[in-house]
Amino acid sequence: MIPASPSFADSEEIALDGSTRPTTPEESSSSSPILRPQDDPGHLTSKPRNNSRSLASTLFDTNTRTPPVRNICCVGAGYVGGPTAAVIAFQNPHIRVTVVDRDEKRIRRWNSQHPPIYEPGLNDILRIARDGSREFAVNNVSNKCDASEGASEATPASECDGQCEAQKEAAISVGARQPNLFFTTDVAKSISEADVVLVAVNTPTKSRGSGAGSATDMAAFEAVTAVVAQHARPGAIIVEKSTVPCRTAQLVQSTLALHRPGVHFEVLSNPEFLAAGTAIKDLLYADRILIGSNNTPSGYRAAGALASVYASWIPRSRIITTNIFSSELAKLVANSMLAQRISSINSIAAVCDATGADVDEVASAIGADPRIGSKFLKAGIGFGGSCFKKDVLSLVYLAETLILPEVAEYWRAVITMNEFARNRFVARVIQCLTNTLAGKKVTVLGYAFKKDTNDTRESPALDIIRTLEAEGPKEIAIFDPCCIPSQMADEIRRFVGPEVLKENGGPVAVYGDAYAACQGSDAVLITTEFDEFKNTPNTKDGLTIPVRPKARLPDPRPFGQADEPTENELLALHSYLVQSSETATDDPLDRLNAVPPCSEDCPDCQVEKVTGTKGYGASSEHVPKTRVDWKKIYAHMNKPHWVFDGRGVLDIASMERLGFRVESVGRQSRAFQ
């Protein structure tokens, strides 16, 4: 029996409203919670209980006590759970954060110098939260006042000197940090010790059974909820971090009551709004934190406890509170609206190809309207990733179960247009290559679904490779600057088939070098918008120019509170000093502890030795990557040097001056004029 512990919520507030009773197809709890208005017409008009105090007033009332959070467990060590837990631990050194997963290989990698995911900035967070740090001293004077940099034009030299001397006299000592981020496979123990349990497991689209092709597969989420129910301490706060269908809180509350009758838990919705490639930035400088709770006093207190965790670095004004169902639905709607914009501009790209208009010029013109804005108006081969398609389909399924066929049809058209954009691109490739790929080599540049990540889930490149392989080419060469070749090959083996790999007699070969992949190619396809693939000049006076010219980062000093810099300020100073240093260093503050050593039989180290792929992953984020030399590629390609730009990263006129024949989505070339 789990010993009783102080509750986070009053035990009298146990259940959700009776109107939220779960209804699932064929009484199965492993698929999306759905509603059947014809069976329960009253629930659509039911209203939350009227309480005298609102959630917002509870959160921001300084006289209201919220329970302290000292231990957080995150179930799921993937693209959401890992970075989220890392940043929470980084910003809250007084909170123990444990990430649990039953995948031993994944946990081993999180505890090593080979994290399983690549995100810019993640390594800096891990080195502090997971490994701890040493005591160090930092000078609270900006380099803009340093004599070597010269005084500011706006500040008289004498005044600047006085300011600098005053600041130099007060160097700041920053204490050592103990590790407070842990990764383990001991699920039960970690859950039982937690005040807050974050559930961040995968919720893909169902592939079979009722609702296949649109409903969310809740099997993993339901299984984890059952484990949490069995081991969580009484009064623990259970938080939905996974993207789930609206009204999933019913399923969670029901599962908790089934396994632990009479024991009170509070359920919150706290969806993530992270974009692959910028996840750490999105967490450190979030534009909003959304917390949904039950409309009860204990629900408000639970939301206040979670809000206090985020408030250590997020302004209170950016913490949005809603009822729990609004929070669940808001996440689905946010992703669906973004997907809709991509499909909309891709539909216009098809019109541009037929009329001679340029989709970039059209997007620029309409994006200048502040009511529309310029974001997510880049035409190409459509969206990928684990979120957009799944969440749009979940919204479609919700509308269908609510008997709203017009709504379902509207959102399903977003998916239809996305597939149209991808299929149209491949058809164009085949048409330009005289309707046959027999005896020809095709190179695919980009395997991840978007730049600056190694996330390949629902990648458009995988569908394109599958379609091209059916045309019988001599070779399909694949290169990606962020993905490890051996892992790409493993994924193609699983999702396309082992027979397609060159080692098994098939045409697909994965490369660790872009030039080798393009050697002898009849066509190059750009399927991910990596900056490395752009065609701006990459040499100057014989020197290689990095992908991103070093935009000078600002020196964050002097700090807002001179005697106690925040972790965000120290991280900004770290990045500034790394960029400014004339010698390569990953520890300019002399703060970091040693990276955890790998065992002698570490499979990731063995892969690096065998394939020469060292530099992939989190440890490579400060290594500048360079743009490919398109002149060099041209020299080793077969005529007529076809390039198919599926992401709009190339300047077509410049490429054509080199001799390439370029086809791009919605953008004009001379090829068929």
C-alpha cells in the first residue's frame, strides 16, 4: 500500500461533472473519447459549476496558498517529454525532475553524450540540469564598456569608465548546482515519489479498428494512465502533456477512479506548443503557457501549483488558464489552423504554376496585410511531422462523432490538399525525367520533416522515396545534415522494407556526405529546407562561410538583478561568450562538469567510429555547418542537371546561370517557357 501523504487538493472535490461521462466506440477505451449527442442531448448545453472564485483570481491572489512542488515525474522521454523536463529542471534547481521510459536504449542515450534527439540549445540545458555545475564567478560588466571594444558613442568615455569600474568591483559569485534532472526506466518508483506527473507519451492516429485513419490511438496513453493510477501518491496532480482529443480528461478521471477508488487526484491539461528545431527557444521564451483545470477550488489550486513551476521563468501574464476541455481543444485547433495555412498557400502554388504568377510574390503581398501575416505562407511539398496531420484528423473525427459532417469535410480537405502537393511534386519529377527513372540516379537532400531537427516522423521525404522506388531507378541517394545515416537506413528498413536498401539489392543508399550523394545523379530533390542547401555563395577569398553568418549576439550584462542573475541570463551570457571567443570552447564560464563517460561498448560511439558520422546530435550545435557548393555538385551530375526544389530554398536565376534546370513549387523557371 502506498503511504498517505499531504494532498494537493481537498478530497471532497473528486469527480468531474456528471455530464462528462465518457463514451467510446464499442466501449473500447483505447481510442479517442467521442461524444454522441443523439444519445445524450443535454450535455451540449450543460455549464460548468458556478464558483465564487475564478481560476485566474486564484492563481494571481498572493494570499492564496498553492501546494509546493518538489518532485516532478515525466512519463515519456521523447520529443516532448525530454526537452520539456530538461527546461523545467534547468529553471527550477530546487525541484527534482525525473524522466521515465521503458525504452532502455532511449534512457541510456539521454544519460550519455548521445541524446536521442537533436534540438539547438538542448545540450547546454542538459549539461547544467543533468550533470550539475561548479561554482564560478562572472563579471557583471558588458563588453560594450570594455576598453577593447571602445566606449559607446552615446556615452562619454569618462562616464563609461566610471560605470565599468563600479561594475568590475562587484563580480558575482554563482554557486554550484547539484544535478536535478534524471532519466530512468524505474517507472513505478518515480511516479510514486512525484507531486506532479506529466504524461507525455505518443498518441498517433489509429491504423485499424473503429475510427481508423482519423481517430487518435489512445492505447499508450491509456496504459500509462493505468500505471500512474496504480502508483501515484494520493493527491498527486496528473497532467496531460500529450496532445489528446477533447474530453480526454474524462478517460483519465475514470481510469484513476477505477484503479484507486476513493483516492483523490487532480487532472490538468497543459499542452505543449513546441516546434521541432526551435523547441528549446519555445520553452525558454514561451509566448504562452496554457493550463486547463476542473472548475473546482481543488482544480484551481492544482493549476496554481503547476503555474508556480512555470512562473520561475515565464511572466504571469503569459500563463493562460481555461477549463480543462478548452485547453485540450485549443491544442488541436492551433495545429489545425497552422496546417490549414500551409495547405492554403500550396493550393495557390498550383494556380501560380498554371498562370505564370510567382507564389513567393503572392505570399509577400498578402502577408503584408497584418490581418493575415507572413508566417506559414511558404509553398512546398506540404507539412510533415507527428503533429499537424494527426491533430487535423483528430479534429475531423471529433466533428464526425458530433454529427457535424460539414465541419469534418472542411478540415479533411486540409489533409487532401497536403497529399495533393506532395503527389504533384513527385509527378513533376517523373515527367521531367521523360516519365521513367529506369537506369537513373535520383538524390534526395533532406530526410527530416523540417530543418534543424532530426525528427523524421511523417516526413514527406519518406513518402517521396517510397513513390520513387516504385519507378525502378538505378539508385536513390539520401543525405540529411542532422540525421545519422545508420538511423535513416533503419527507419527506411522498417517503413519501406528491407528489400529497398542497396545492401539487400535495392536502389536506396544513405550517405553521410552531400557531394557523394549527388555524384553521378540525374536529378537532385530538395525535400527539407535546411539552410545548408541554399545557393548563396559559400566561399569568400578561399574561406568557407558558415550557413548562418554570425549575427552578433547581445551581451546580457549588466544583469537585471546585479547580485542574482537568472538561468536565462547566464545561458544568454554563455551563448554570447561562445560566439565571441577567438578559441573554440563549450564552457566559457568554466561552469560545466564533465560529460558522462560512455561505456567501452557504447553502440553510438561504435557507429561514429565505423561511419565517421561524429558531430551529429546535440553535441554538434556549436559546430558551424556550411552550405553545399552547387558548382561542385554541377560538375559531377549528369546532364541536363535537374534540380527540383520542394521547399523554395533556391534562387532559381542563380542556379540557372550555373547551368541547372530548376523546377520549384509555384515559382517560375525557364525550363518550360
